[in-house]
Amino acid sequence: MAGVIQTTVRRSMPASLLLRVRHRSPGLANGLVAGALAAGLGLAAFTVLVMLLWVSSPYPDSGPGGALHVAAALWLLAHGAELVRVDTLSGAPAPMGVPPLLLAVVPVWLLHRAARDTAEGGARDNAPLMPGRIAWAGVVLGYLAVAAPAALYAAGGALRPSWAWTALCVPLVAFVAAGAGVWTAYGRPSGPLEQVLGAVLPRSARHLVLGPDGRPGVAARAAAAGATVLVAGGAVLLTVSLGWHLGETRRTFGRLTEGWSGWLAVLLLCVTLLPNAAVWAAAYALGPGFLLGTDVAVTPLGAQAAPLLPPFPLLAAVPDPGAGTALHGTVAALPLTAGVVVGWFVGRGSVSGGGRFGIWTPGRTAGAAAFAAGLCGLLMALLAGLAGGPLGTAALARFGPVWWQVGLATAVWLGPAAAATALTVRAWRLRGAYGRGERRPDRVAARRRRPALPRPALRERLPRGTWFQRKRAGGSPAPEPAAADEPYLLLDDDGGLDALRTDAAALRTDAAALRTDADPLGLGPRSAPTSPLKDLAPPRDPEPADDLPEDTGPRPPA
């Protein structure tokens, strides 16, 4: 028989490579595709909106090419890039740098979602996550690969992007939003934030911004709550002022455009600028106000006239020129309310969320409240810087609130109010806790023990039962002999040895009654219970036997 040689079946090299590529984790290409798709979706959304308005306009100024240029320019403006208008009456280019904050939600959300999905990859199939740097770099590069041609295309329209602002703002938004998406995909770890905070904050203040569990700290939550109250209060002030100047608001619609399509376009523009106007109103309530030109300031103390102000519905809410009145001074209630909210968050955290420091001292509580007010000032300064910008040259070069003034005023207003409220809340919560019977940590009294009385040496004691101890199936545990020098605590009776003698006499009486009385159930007589006192009786002499000789010698007394 011929020998049989066994061989191993091996896959060819191309098939092995294809299988490895098929089952490998997502790489840089997936990030590039996701970033380009996010940029394309954002451009498509702006293009659809602008084209709808262009189609519905009865008198369009340009063709579809001009509408597409405007859509690309608005997409860049949503990133914070400044635009330049070239077809002005004077012939000089005029900048337009007030980005609608509501439009910025679209690119930020698309970037965040693309980076998060790219980092997760095939995580639904129990596959490992893509490395964060690869996902982040792929999304950013893919996004910028679409943003660069879009900026070149927008440069040929009436609204041209400023190259310096475009090169700064678009990559910055892409870096931050994509990084936040990757961070979310990895479960929001606290390591990167701890590294950043470690470089700018001392060790004793880091836990106020970032808690030990990776969540925002007490000061961070308080600052966010204060900024939310200020912006929401600014929106309320804006609504009240628009209702007060309702007639002027209606007239501006007619002066700007005619027809329902034009009114719809103006209304959409006002909606996208509502967050900006809310920040402006908050700056007005804080005191610095906002600028409607280089030397035209609007504050609660007074408002100056702006002769070059264009007709616009939101600008109709600007207070009338003249000195401020008591009604204008009532807006000071908004920063005071924000300070109370910040102090309430800090005061509550000083008792319940102190971390490794336990209950904070009054000095630490006041310092944390001041620190939270400073963080709120930084947030409001950032919002004020984004909500304003130039709308032209010369007189309109400064339009909106001044960021550093808003931040400083926020810290000054909220600091004292937050500190006073935090101390009050801390004292009240500690008082409520002590009223429920809790002891102060620095005034814990020593436990009082009852006096120990001596007990008989041969007495046996059963072990005490506890609430959370499971009973044994074999009945009660066997008694353990107590040591002679072990004290015996009388928990329920303080009568001493007299009480013990009384209880022993009652036990003997009950035993005698059981021996003499008949059983009520008709059963046989019970055996007498053995008393532990029987063993204590002295032993009796045995009776003499009949077969032993009689002892006639002397006997000891009984």
C-alpha cells in the first residue's frame, strides 16, 4: 500500500487578508467618512433653508448660484467665522461678525454625534472601541476636508468669509465638538479633565470643579445653575420689553420687507438671534449693558440714542433714550436671584456633598461660593463674547455686550449674595439635622454605661438574641458558663440581689403549683422541672447499710 502523506489545508494569502480586513476594527477611514458626512449634512441643512426662502421670495436679488453662496457663508458663520459684505453703499467692505447662537447647534451636534459613533465602532457587537486619537483625528480631518472647499466657494459671493477668522473658528469648533464626542463614547472619564484642571487650579480647589466620581463638582454645578438663571431671566426681560414696545415691533416688519415670504425670513432670523438677545438682556440686568455702536451704551442707568440703528424687530426692545428710572432699576433682582441660586447649590453641597472634607467649615463654604461666582462670571463672559461682534465699520464696529465687563459684573453681583445664601443654607440644614437627633461631629458625647453588679459565680446565663441573627433549627443554643470575674448587667431590673431572691421564690411557687394541680387538657402529670438551685444544696450523708458495723465513735456536729 502506498504511503499517505497528510497535509494541512491552508488558506491562500488573498483570502486571509480579506478575512482580516473584514473582521478588523474600524480605522481612520471610518472617521474620515463620518467627518465628511457631518459637514455635508450641515451644508445640506443650510442650503435647503436658504433655497426655500429664495424660491418663496417674489423679488430675488440673485439667481440660485447667489443663494448657494449665501448658504455656504451662513454655514461658516454658524462656526463663529466673521463674514465680510462687499456690496456696500460706500464701496468699502464691512464686516458682519454677530453669529446667531442657535445656528451653532447644528454643526456642534453633527460633529459630536459623528465622533461618538466613530469611536464606538462595532461596540454593539462586543467589539473593542476604536482608539480615541484615531477617531478624533479622522473626524476632524474629514470635516475640514469639506469645510475648505466650502469656504473657497463662499468667497465668490456677496458675503465672503474672513480667512483669519475662518482658519481659527472652524478647526476650533471641530476639535472641541469631536473631542467631546469621543469622550462621551468612552464613558466620560475624568482623567483628561483632571490633567487640565491640575495645570490651572490648586489641589484644594479641583474637587469643586470635578467631583471624585467624575461628575461636575459643587462649584461647577452652582456656576452652571447661575448662568442658566441669568440667561433665562434675560429671555423674560426680552419678552417683557417686546410686549411693551409691541407697536414698534410690528412696524419694523413692514419697513424691512413685504409679503409673507419676507416676513417669514425676518421671523426666522429673529428666532436664530433669540439666544443672543437673551444674553444681551442679561448683560443689561448685570449693569454693563451692551453697545449699539462705538460710543452708544445702553445700561439701566441710562440709554443713548443710536441714529444709525437699522430697523429690526429685536432692536425695538431697546429701552428708550434717556436717564434710567426706578422701573429700569428693578432688573437688579435678576443677578440677586442668580446669586441666591448659586449659594443654595453651594450650601447644600457643603453639608451633603463635601467629599473627603466632610462637612465644610463656614470659611470654606464662603470661599466655595465666591469661587462658584467666579466660574459663573467666566461662563457669562464667554457667552457675551460669542453673542456680540461688529456689524460694520466706524460707528458699528462694536455691537453687543463687552465680554470682560459682563464677567466682572457677574462675579461682583453673585459673590456676596452667593456667600450669604450658602452660609444660611448650611446653618439651616445642620440645624434641621441636629433637630432630628443627629449629633454634631465635633460634639459627640461618650457613651454612658450602666453600673455592673456582682453575680453568683456558678450562675449560668443564656446568650442574648439580636434582631439580625438567624435562629438555629435545633432550638436555643446551649448556655455558656460565665467566668467568675465577669460583670453581670441588669438591663431591666435595678433592684439588686433582693430582686433575684424574689424571682427565685416565685419560680419555686410556680413549680409546686404545677406538681399539685391537674392538667387542664386531661393529660398525665408532668415531671417536675429541675431547678438550677437544687445543685446548690449541700450533699446529704448516705444512710448506713444494715450489714455495716455500727459506728459508736464521736461524730462531728451537723
